Amino acid sequence: MKPTPYPRTPPAEAAPTEQAPPSHGRRGLRAVAKVTLALISVVALAVTGYAYLTYHKTQGNLQTTDILSRPDNDVPPPPADDGAEDILLVGVDARTDMQGNPLPLSVLKALRTEQTEGVNTDTLIILRVPKNGGKPTAISIPRDTWVDVPKGGQAKINSVFGTAKRAEADQLRAQGKTDTAGIERDSDQAGRRALVQTIQEFTQIRIDHYAEVNLLGFYLITEALGGVDVCLNHATEDKDSGANFTAGVHTVSGGEALSFVRQRKNLPRGDLDRIVRQQVFLGSALHKVLTAGVLTNPGTLNSLTDALRKSLVLDPDFDLLQFAEKAKGLASGDVRFETIPVITINGRSPDGQSIVQVDPQAVRTYLNGVAGRSAGGGGASGGGAAAGAAPLARTSINGVSCVN
């Protein structure tokens, strides 16, 4: 049975919280896990013989973006190949569908956002796959990381896409274009190019492939999977994200899954601890895709591929079957989750914004070490600087990793 086009029952509206930084607010989805969940779902389809035809059907119907191959004289050339295939995983909180049409207000309420303007990229993960077959590493970049931006100056990394998109949309309107959906699609391309340029200059890593999922995708994919098992060491509640869980194992999907991966309040290190939550969620989701009969259930497969078609954007050269062959570690669940080193999560920008402060050179050294370690070399030790991400989990219940 295919999923309904949109969430059916809007959850209760989240109440504001004084502890949430003003720059975070409630502007859109904070589900950093969503893109990787979409990607591992497709990879799992690709490496399962039963689902081979379903995979080809999915690949042929996905939206593509040519931002990595299209020449642009204003953009510096990408960094040199460093021996890894680097895939940028991006989650956008866009309030439009894949055709650029606005989502209905009822859908925005179900997804815990009623804002209709602006786009942030609150999901930024670089998946490094060594070309010699070494272990893949998924490296999270905190959304409030303060970086240099293409047009000069500095900004939070999650604002780069939206700023470039808005500038392009204004220019298109000034040229006399009035097709709203077309402007949305064209300006999205500008946002993607600016984001890739920013990340390449920040990390000095060449982005080989691009995968993006939209606001609606995470909701539909978790629903299609029938939920994902998560575990908490302690009961927790956060009105800002809508999280309200007892201790122990829970099977979450849709709005509950969003709340689990969005929770920031009452976590000691805010967004960094939330990244740990999201990484544990991804591991559990991958385990379910590969072991719970998902790929031998035609109804589930149809729902999953339908959700992916509604939510996933890839570069045209991203061959999922080839990728699955290269990334045996990802398909088996043997993937390392880490976070770039940071100086402090309590930094302040010159204009007073709450930011994550980093040392770009330390980030580049760390990423080079990850590539060396993944390929079998020494490399840097896991976790980067002292403020980097904590280990994923130290306890489990019934095989499900538990977090705070």
C-alpha cells in the first residue's frame, strides 16, 4: 500500500521554549538524520537481489541536479582527489514539493513548521568512502558552524543555501519571470551550488556526489519503514521539539521520529548531543532495512520507493548500484559516525549570533586523518577535538543502542 501524499493528522503544536537559541526557533525541520536514511534505504534496495528491478525503477524516477558538473567561471575549481569518494548529504527544510509547489498549511503543521519562507540546510553530512574498499565514515557538520561564504564575509553554514536561493529568486523576478514553481526550482540550483562551494572551500575536500532530501521525505520514509527502534537511558521531555519519551525502547515514525532526532533541550551539549541521537537513529534504521524483511515485502517496498521519489535529489552521475558495490561497509551497517572538531558550541559571532566556532585548519587535518584511517592508515583519533561528538552509545537493550 502506498503512503498518502502528505501526513494525515497534524501533531499538537510545539510550545516555545526560552532555552532554545533565537536563531534556531521553530523555522522548519531539524531532522539531520533524514538524508542518510533515504540514501541507505536506496543502497539497501540496490544490494538485495530481490529488489533489483525495484532499484532500477527508483533510480530512473529520482530527480537529479547538475550542480557538480555544470561549469561556472565564478566558482574556484574543486580540491584534488584525495583517495576517497565524498558524498555530501543535505537535508533542506523547504516548504515546497519536488515541483516547487508550496506544501499545504496542514502539512506544514504536521511537520512542525508553519513558516512559508526561507530555506535552511540543517542536515550536513560528508560520507567518505575510501576507493580501496576501506570502512566508510559519516562526518556531521553542526548546522551553526561559522564559515567563510562565497560572496565574502562569514555566516552559519546552514544559511548558505537559503541566502543564495533568495538572491537568485530576486534576480529572476527582476528579469520578469513570474512562474513561482519555476523560480523555486531554479533558485534551488543556485543554493545548492553555493553550498557545495562553501563546503569544498571550508573542508578542502572535493565533493564527488550530492544527495538531498526535502522536508516531507523523512516523515514519509519512516512511515514506510513501519517505524525505527530507538532506546533512551532516561525519560525525557522537550516541548520545543515535541519529544516526550519514557526510558527504554520505542518504535518511532513520522512526528515521533522527528521529535527524537530534533531534541536539543535538556541535552548537555545541545546540537552535538543531538547529532549522537541522530547517528544512533541511522544505525537502527539501517539495521531494520537490512534484517527485518523490509526488502522482501512488496507493500513496504512500494511505499519506500514512492517516498524516495517524492523526496530525494541526486547528481546525475550518482549510480546507486555502483555506489553499493563500493560501499560494502555501509550496506552491512559497518559505518563509523563522527563529527568535525569544534572549539566551542557556545561561540558568538561579531553580530551576536549563537554559533559553533571551529578552526578550519584543524577541521581539514582531522578530515585528512579520517581518510587515512578509513583506508587502513593511522590518521587522527576518533572524535577530533575535545568538543567533538561523544561515542554513540555505551549500553543497549535488546540490541538497540541507548542514548541519553
